[in-house]
Amino acid sequence: MTASPLLVRFDDGDRTMADLLGGKGANLAEMTRMGLPVPHGFTITTQACREYLAKGQVPAELAALVTSAMADLETATGQTFGAGDDPLLVSVRSGARFSMPGMMDTILNVGLTDSSVQALAARGGERFAWDCYRRLVQMYGRTMLGAEAAHLDAAVADACAGAGVADPTALSVGRLMDLVTHQRQVLKEQTGHDLPQDPHDQLRRSVEAVFESWNSPRARLYRAHEGIPEDLGTAVNVVQMVYGNTGPRSGSGVCFTRDPATGSPVPYGDYLQNAQGEDVVNGSRQTVPLAALEALEPTAFDQLMSHLAGLERHYRDLCDVEFTIEDGALWILQTRVGKRSPAAAFVIAADLARHEVITMDEALARVDGHQLESLLHDQFDDQDGLPWVAAGLPASPGASVGEAVFDSDSAVSAAAEGRAVVLVRAETSAEDLPGILASCAVVTARGGLASHAAVVARGFGRTCVTGVEGMAVDEAARQAHLPSGVVIHQGDVLSVDGTTGKLYAGPLPIRPSSVAAALADPSDEAPDAVVARLVGSVRQILAQADSRARLKVLANAETGPQAAQARRLGAQGIGLCRTEHMLLGSRRHLVERVIVGDDRPGALLEIERIAVDELTQILRAMDGLPVVVRLLDPPLHEFLPDCEDLAVQAALEASAGRVDPGLRARLETARRWHQVNPMLGLRGVRLLTVLPELVDVHVRALVAATHGLRADGFDPRPEIMVPLVADPAELAAARTRIRQHLEVPGASGATVPMPIGVMVELPRAALRAGELARLADFFSFGTNDLTQTTWGMSRDDAQTSFLSAYRSSGLLERDPFESIDEEGVGELVQLAIERGRHTKADIGLGVCGEHAGDPGSIHFFARAGVDYVSCSPPRVVIARLEAGRAEVLGGRATTDDTR
């Protein structure tokens, strides 16, 4: 049958149609083509959703298409929708192009009514039928009618308490019937409406509700965090119901073709007897490991293992699979490329490449710098012998310490105040997304490794422990009672180990990650086989990145140890050595002495001695590699005492009848050099006009260090960078003065050839790049100041005052200081590159701002054509990875649906 752009039957689709069918619908169609046991159904497309959202009503032709598709569904199943001796019921499920787990609505058992519930009982018994009915009332009431979930949940809790049972699966038929009556009364009181008794009316409203859920606050927040476009819309999948709640030989499960936390190649997941799928993911009941299914239903288990292997071969990746067993018969309800922890992402990609399932380029494309960054985070120090207060399932690896909070709003508020928090819940739902994002860790009393909390936390790189056995969470009292007898109150500090599943009361000491240690020192032994496999996988993929990268990765460093660390991590030189960092702390007084004129020659001599020593260490650590040394850049007031502090001291002296000439002289000097707007005042190249000696000493020191190392047989490769240049005349004057020192020969009689470049950090420098290129051997884009001066905002002030408000209100999509502003700052970078290379085709091009270590920005710089990026030493491996990915992906950063 020919597919419509508004509705496609499973038989007519395949996985290439994900843009139209959404990920879920495309995969259901693909599995149908593969011959897997998939229930019959059809997909209402994303195009239908977009038209509905644009016009506020379903497309006119959709009703007839749905009627026709439902008639075909009745024929295929031999059942009648919501009627007959064996009524056909359907699930109505969302399914966007990119996976958004739990963010949009799903309704099960649609079509069940007062008249058909008795007929359904003939299929699986009265208890089964009324259990399905109470689920429909609860889902429909919350989703379609807008009843508060708390009131509906309270009705269930009251029914269980009255019967003395732990959950509604243990309620008798009579109590289930009473519960349905109670829930429907709640609907009438809360919304003024009851559950419709026309099955087709239920279906129509359910489809519209799923469309509407695309714009729910939680869905919008998730898309903003994951970078998913707002205009895609969701598909709606209408699927024949199969039932996991007909008795002990039925059940539902969620599994993965391999471990999504570690990447171990063993199927992994949760199973729950006598349950529908929602029970597995919402954590309302304790699941059993997937392996337990082998003893419960061996035939279905063997079939499932076979299907999992086939799906991983077919999709060439980790697959996340939902299934139901109805009276021993297996049904596959969904598959998708599974979300995984950052550690698993590297292990799985490397393993599939080693087995030639995918290429090494594909393996490189399947991981990213954000995932690698999370692996470099600290871990808890050795916990052997330390008392832990509770243990659960290790749902998302990591180590986090924070204050316990018991609801999403508290987590958001505390995080806004700069406090690290651990979100503690009985179970999480989609409404908890803001709290999960705000927290460093999530802990739940219920739920398995495939629960909502586990899946979302893994996707966002949050530490997570689920299913803490025996933990009772009292949200109203804001406390949790642990089986050990410990009571956790709001504000108590918890240490959460997502790798072992253990919780500790109080803060634990933290150590660097094993991955970071192994990358920095290849001789460092991994603590166990799991970490060894991970480290080997990261190294394998980094090696591929290095082999593919055109963009070189350098580091920002000001000391010998920093430079040595950067080189161990794979840096190919130093792209920014800030000479002012050699004069901070206890050495600040030397600059003050130069400014004041108090023994200026002696102070300059000491500054030069310090610089020779520091630069020698850096050049030695980077022997044979380029080292770009930036001349003194910051405003001089940073080296002087604060005017107000000195004024207070002088006033106190005067009030005591004392006069300190030295104090007064320092105050007068500080006032004379005080600047209203120092970041745009006397600094950088402008110092040459006022205190050229401060610039000269660092050039002489660099020359001396280079001569000394050459005499010792080393191969130093220094370069000089002039900061804050706005006009070619400034660079010309600086170049003339610098070259005077470069022409001084060393002991061997040889001079030092040293490239002289310019730091492009002002819009005018970018606009005059053509003229600057005549004088410069290289450009290095200082994107921190270039962003400040292009946007006209102070980075420090903006980030603490209005930037967060701009982002939350939608005025800014992202912080321009975290990721390069491609349309503004990026255009200036591209313009400068174009004009610079037009003048000098071989001019060197680098980036040394914070953006040089940002994964998304690196892809932009690769497209723009720069030669290298220079970032802090800890981010070198991240930049190496992204430099390789930029070539594999053609310079485009993509939304990864597996994170």
C-alpha cells in the first residue's frame, strides 16, 4: 500500500525514514522488515505533527487515514477496536527523530471502556482487565485531561494501604474496580471530565496529546540541553497492545545488547514479571536482572538473545530494546541505538572497530570531547575499609559530592547559588529533568539500570545510583531513611559512587581519574581490567584521531612542569606562554619597583633573571617544538596595590598623627596609574610607548634562554607574539624594537631566528588583517578578548549578572564565552584569515582563547582553516580527539543520539 506523508504502516517503512517516522517508528518498521515479532501498527508522521502545531488542528485528511489504518489493524489481528469478544486495544506512543526518553507522552490500553473491560477479562482474567483499565484512567487523566499526577498517585497509594499491599499488582479484583471508580471521580473533580467511552474518541485525543507534548516544558528543556532543533516535531506510533500483565508467565523488560555503563559485550537489562512496560522504566517495582529471565522463561530468553545479537549486527551498534512476554510469547516493542555512559561509548566503539563491524573513522565519529572530558574527571580515593551507608545499582559511573535535596525545584535553586547537590528521590519522572540537570548526582530508592533516572543521568553524564534497597524517601519531610539506620536530611552531604553503587555519608576525598593518569603517564597501571579496557579503547581512538587530524593541538603553559604535562598528553608545542604569569604572587613587587622607579635597573635585572629561568624550563620541556611567548599584556594596575586600600592606610596614619612618606608615594603612584577601564587601556603593545623596558626584558630573556639551550645541544623553537594590536603601525614599531634584541649573537656567534606574530583580539585587528599580515609571521586569535570587544561585554561581569537571564529567556542560545559565536566573532575570524592569507598565503594561523578547548568550537576552527588550537594542558586530549573528528565529520559538530 502506498504510504502517505501523514501516515505510514509498519510494513511500508524502514529505518531510513527516521525524519518522517521518528526514530521509534522507523525502527519498528525496520524490525518488521527483519521478521522480528513486532506487534502490528502504523505511524502518524512528524509532518502531521508540524502541521498540527502550526495550525492548531490535525490535518483534514488525517482522520480518514487513521480510520483506514485501524481497519487494516483489525484485519491483521482478527480483533475489533474497543469492542467484541476479544477487543483490540492500542498503545499511542511518541517518537521523535532524536531519542528523548520520557520527555513526551505515551498512553497504553487505549480503546478500553466500561463495556469492553468485561470482554478483555476473557483474555487474561478479571484482575488483568481491571489492572489495564486503572492504568488507562491514570495515564489518560494525567496526559489528556491535565489531572495532577499527585492526586491520581494518592488514589493508588490509598488503595494499596487499605489492602495492606506494596503495589497495585497485588490488589484484588474488587479493590481494582474500586480504584478505577475512585480515579475517575478524581478526574471529574479535578477536570470536570470523565474517561470517554468512545474508543475512537480516546484514540483521537491521545494522538493530539502526544503532538502537544512536543512543546511541554520538560521536552523543550531537554532539546535545549541536547541541541535538538525545535521544529522537528514528533511522530505518533499506534501499536497493537500486547500484555505483560496477564500473570506469572508474562512480563516486560528493557535491555541492551551490551552493558551501557561499561561497554562489556554481554546483554544487560531489567525484567519484571506480570508488568507492563511503564512499570520497568518508572521504578515503581523492583526489577530482576535480565539473566534471571533464562530460568523464568527459557524459550523466550533464547529467542530474545538471538534477536539481540541480530539487532546489534544489523545496526552495527549498541541497541536498546523494549520487549514484552505475554503468556510465554515474546514481542519486541522497540529498538534504538542505545544511550551509553561516556566510558561505554569508547569501549563499544573501539571493540566494534577491532571486530571490523565498523571502521576506525566510524569509531572516532561515535565518541566526542564532552564524553572524554567526563572520563577525565576526578574519582573517589580508595574506599577500602570506609563505611558506606547504602548501596544500589551503579547506573551511571562517576564520583560526586553534594548536599542532599529531595525535589527538583530545590536542586535548581541550590545549584543557582553555586552549591553542588545530590537529587534524592523515590523514583524520577520526566518532571524531574531540571533537577537532574542541576545536580551532580542522582539517587533513587526504586528503579533499575534501565529506569528513567538511569537513562537520563547516563545521557547527561551525571553520576547515578538507582534501586537503593530499603531506602525510604519522605519527600514531605525532606529526608530519607536508610536500612543502615542512617537518616539523610536536606542539606546533609552525600558522596555518591556511580561506579560501585555505594553511598557515603559526608564528603569523601577525591583523586584524579585513572584514565587521566594513564593518558598522562603510559607506565601508570590501570587498577582493574575494566579500567584497563577503557584506557586501551581511549588510546586506540585517540591514535586514530591523531592520524586523521589536520589541525595541530598546542597548549597554554607558563611553567616547565605545565609544559612537560602538556607534552605527555600529546601537545605539539606551546601556543600561548603568558609572560605576566611569571610575575604574579610574591614577584608582583618587581613590576611595582619598575613603575615607581625605585631601583628600576635592579628590578628589571631580577625580572630578566626570572624570565630566563622560566623560559629555559619551558623551551627544554618542549624541545624541538614551537613555543609562542606572548609579551606582557595585562594592565599595569594589576601589579600595583589597590588605591582604596592605600588610601585607608594613609588616613589611619594621618588620624594617628603619623606621616609615612613611602606610603604616600605608593598611593600617588597607584592613583597616577589607575585606569577607569583598564582592559581597554594601557596594556599589551601600548606598554612600548610608556615602559618599553618591561617588554625588552622578556625579549632579552627569551633570546638568552634560547642561546643557552642551543649551547647545551637542545633545539629550542621560540616565537614571539605581540598582544592587543589594533593598527599595523603598532606592530611595525614593536617588530623594530624586538628585532634589535634578536640580532644579538650568542656565544657561538649565531643569532636567533624567531618568528614574530600578532595576537588578533580586537575587531579592528581582524579588519586590518591584510595589512598586519605584511608585518606578521603568524596570527593567533585571542578569542576571549575578541568576544568581549565584539559583544561589548565583560566576560566576568556578564557571566555573573545577565548572561544566564539572556539564555533562559531565549535571547541567547549559548554562552559566547563557552562556545564560539560563529555569526559574529566567527565571521571576524574568517574575515581575518581570508585577508591575511590574501596578503601572505603561508601565514601561520592559531587560536589560543578558551574556545580552543571547546569541542564544538574546534570544528568551527577546522572549517575556518586555522593551523592549530592551543588550550590548557588538561584539555589537550579533548582537543586532539575533536581535531580528528573534525576531519572525519567534515568540520561539522553533530548531535549524537547515543549520548
